[in-house]
Amino acid sequence: MTVLPDDGLSLAAEFPDATHEQWQRLVEGVLRKSGKDVSGEAAEDALSTKLEDGLTTRPLYTAPEAADETGFPGFAPFIRGGSPAGGAAAGWDVRQRYVGNDPVRVNEAVLTDLENGVTSLWLSVGDGSGGLPVDALPRALDGVYLDLAPVSLDAGAEYADAARALLRLYADRQVAPGAARAGLGADPLGHEARTGQALDLADAVGLAREAAAHWPGVRALTVDALPYHEAGGSAAEELGLSLATGVAYLRALTEAGSGAVGGSEGDTAPTAGDLGLHAALGQLEFRYAATADQFLTIAKFRAARRLWARIAEACGAPEAGAQRQHAVTSPVMMTRRDPWVNMLRTTIACMAAGVGGADSVTVLPFDHEIGLPDAFARRIARNTSTVLLEESHLARVIDPAGGSYYVERLTDELAHAAWEFFQTIEKAGGLAAALRSGLVADRLAATWAERSKRLAKRREPITGVSEFPLLSEKPLDREPAPAGPTGGLPRVRRDEAYEALRARSDAHLAATGNRPRIFLAALGPAAAHTARATFAANLFQAGGIEPVHDPVSVDPATAAGAYAASGADGMAVLCSSDPLYEEQAEAVAAALRSAGATTVFLAGKPGTSAGAVDEYVFAGCDAVAVLSSVLDRMGVSL
């Protein structure tokens, strides 16, 4: 055994540091082997990934590219967390959501969840929110220790009545004002975004003044960015709109008291008739979506704190700018087909929100998009946080993503993009004016249209839906969830285009006993056709079209008989290597047509065996358009 001298020298001390230019030269060599003759920055660009909001993920990040000074946890600009200890003391707050108008069932679910790891409750209240009647709130919270379990309300237009009902309940149950922890959920601008219905801010201001004066642990207003996320908005748009909402609320709160946004703070002790800047900042909680894009989600929560700290600084209260954050796993990413995969998506999203520094995290049940969740789904949802907190120890490290060159840079770039959009909203007269003029709707629609193109081309894959779908899957049966508010911004889902295709296939199955079928004409040995046969099978199954790959391989002599026996609905696709296409495609396609195939596809580059086939399917093609066209020609409709 060789004993190294204990002289404090690094084992790498005798090796020179590699330079960025040397790394680029190596990248150039690899790219040339793949047919791309690029050099310098172009070589690095070839390995970069374009994101929304004009952001780019680079293949390599180094210290010189890191963002500016990020400060310390618990101090402005709060990028690294709103408190010095982060979540190391107790982890994030595990907040479960409850929807439904039966107070007895809601109460049963609440008590079960509180006994098994949930630490706060998010209740949907009011007819417009598909939730509990306001007067049923005491029954729904029967047996709940309100001094131990914080309650967050989501009551839409009925927020004032629901809030006062909750505060009365605290008083009736003799909860000490200092022990009450709640979010009253007043969000008039969020409600307008959801419904198109404008609400006066006066009731929200009144609740904030009452909470600041008498209930120190209660926050009256919620800045909910989910309406913009669910309308197809990007991360920067979600952040920019949340800033515009928060600023509008700050203006309303401080103008109702003695302070003003942008002014200095005097006496911070609130009274019933005064709501200064510090108190106003303390009345807001921000709600953001957490997606399965883990790094973007981490950066989003860190950037949100930096942006709100900048607002507080501009108002004259930098020390009061720690943003209170509630993360909700994205409804947009949840799928109705293969819903079990949603467990994986929400796990990644929950992890990212926790690592990003969210104070509270709601994991939506995996069957959220199908109907009311059952007990098993709620159990998995709450246990997702428990595993990450208790077994993975994610909260035991303060700002675990801090120091990552990539995360720091992404946080910085995202913050700048969000600030630019926030300024656009402010120049338009503020959020209310931007909503009513259509500026917000048009901007989000344009963003969603671009994303829809990527989804249609499977550039943004959806596991279990656009990739590796399972046609034999039995759908889950759930009680329908109450209808949510409508009339404002639309609600989009990543799977919606594919869901429409699958619904057509389901209708065909119900009417005929079979799904629409396409024949896979694989040429040559498995080594030659497996890759493209797998690609074609996945593609057509994404539209609910059953691929028939029997026999494993065909040739000009056997193709007609195999097609006739397949039960295919006039469609076949050739799958093989380019050399075999040149040898057999024309003859096999002719044999398929003689057996009744009206359209012959080829899995490969357009132009291959030109004249022998009718159409092509390939990586990057518009899968939704292709599948919709195929179903049309098969006569498959709802």
C-alpha cells in the first residue's frame, strides 16, 4: 500500500486545469463524427436546449457563468430561502386539498389525513368553487384541533363570507388569536382571471386589516398564479403575473392605511384603522405550480423570492420581502390515461418545490383529472411528501440547490424574463387592465400554441400518452368532481389533443368491439426493423390505433396474406432499415395494396423509396395531425 504524504497538496495538483476551449474542441470532434461540421460557440449551441421565455439550457456551466451574489438564507434578496434555517427544523408544510360539497365526507378525509402526515388543510368553499357550503365549514372541521392544523380557504367570490365563518369558528372554539394559523384566500384578481367576473377589493382590504390587527398568524390574501399556469402560461409569465397581482394588492392595502407602495414604513404595529407596508407585505401568500421539470421548478421558486424581494426593496421595506410560498403540483401535467404515471410526476414536482424552498406543498392525487380522489390516491399524495422529508431528508439541507452553476444561472435568467413581462403588465395599466383588455389571454394563448406544437410533434413527450401508451389499460372509475369556475381564462392540459384521439378510439371500440387497426409490415430480421417498428407502434397507439405486428417479418410473397389476416382498417406501415427499403419497399407496398390497403406509410425520412409509399411517419412529424387524419380515413369518430 502506498502512503501519500500529508503535505496538504491536492492529488490533482500536478495536472493542469482543462479550459473551456479545450472542452469545445472535444465537442467539435464528437459532432463531426455525427455529421455536424461546427466549431466554437456553434458546437456548444448544437448541444443546447431551447426553453420557453427565450431561455436556453447550455451543456456546460462554469463558475464565471454563475449569477451574481445570491446572499444568505433568510436575508434579502431571499433567493436562498425566506428564513435562515430553511425547512431544516420541520420540513415543508404538507398541505392537502379537499374538494366536494359533502361536509361529512370532507371531515372524514380531513381527520384521516391529519392522523397520517398532513400538516395543513386547503378547503374549497362556496358554490362557485365546487366546494363546501359556507355554513358547513364547522361540520367539515369537526374534531380538528384548529390551533394545531392551519386552514387555507379557496372560496372564489364567496371569500369574504367564508373567511368570516372561519374566524367565527376560531372564536367559538376559543382558539387563542396568536395560535390561529390560516390563509383566508381572498384573491379578487385571481377570481377575475378564472371567471371574467370583477370583484371589489374592499372586502379583501377589510379582511387584511382585521387579520393584521387581531389574528397575527392569519394571512388574508392569496396571490394565486395557477389560473395563468393552467391557461398555458410559461414559468416567466406565471411569475410576472404573480408580481403584478401582488403589487396591485399592496397598493390597495397600503392606500387603505397610512402607507403607500414605494414609500417608507413608519410604525409597523398594526391597528384596526391602519395597515402599513410591513403589515401589508405580511398579508400575502403566493401560490405557484410545480412541474416535473425539476430544475425549472427549483429556479422558479428561487426566482419568485428574488423578484418579490425587489418589489419590497422598491417599496422601502427590503427586510420584509420574504415571500411566503405555496407550491401545488401542476394540474396541466396530470394525465387521464395511464394515471399511475402521475405519481412519478408529482414526486418529482414535490421534490423540486421542496428543494426550491416552498413553505407549503400540495401534491395533487394521481387521479385528480379523473374525478374525486379515493382514499388510496389521497394516501399516496400525502406519503409523497413524507418519503421525501423523512426518508430522503430533503429538508435537512438549507437551499440544497444553492451553488449549482446551472440552477443559479437559470434562476437569474428566469427572474429577468419574468421582470420584463411584469413591466409589460404595469405599462398596460396593471393586471386588472391587462386582463380586461385581453393582453393576458392573448399572451398566454400564444405561449400555449407554441407548446402545443411541441406536444403534437412529441418534442415534449408525455409518458403513457404520447409515448408508450397502453391500449389495454382499464380506465379508472371515479365519482365526478364538482365543476370549477369558468368564464375567464381557459384551462389547458398537456394530454388534451391525444385524449381527444383516444376518445374516438374508445367510441369505435364500444361500437364495434375492436379498436381501429394498422398493420406493421416489418421487413428483414429483427435487427433491421425493431427500432422503427417500435417507433411506429408507439406513434399509432398514441392515437388509440392498435398496431398488428404478426408475423414478425414479411416480404413481397407474404405481405398480402399477412395484411388480409390482420384485420387492419385500410392502413399499413413499412418498418425496416434504409437498405431494405430500397430492396423491398416497392414490391411489399404493391402487395399490401393488392390485399386492400388504401394507404401505405413508411417509417423513416421523407423521400425514402419515393413513389413506392403514400406517406411518411418520422421523429418530429406532427403526430396529432397524422393520427387525426388516419382516424378520419378509417371512419372513426365520436
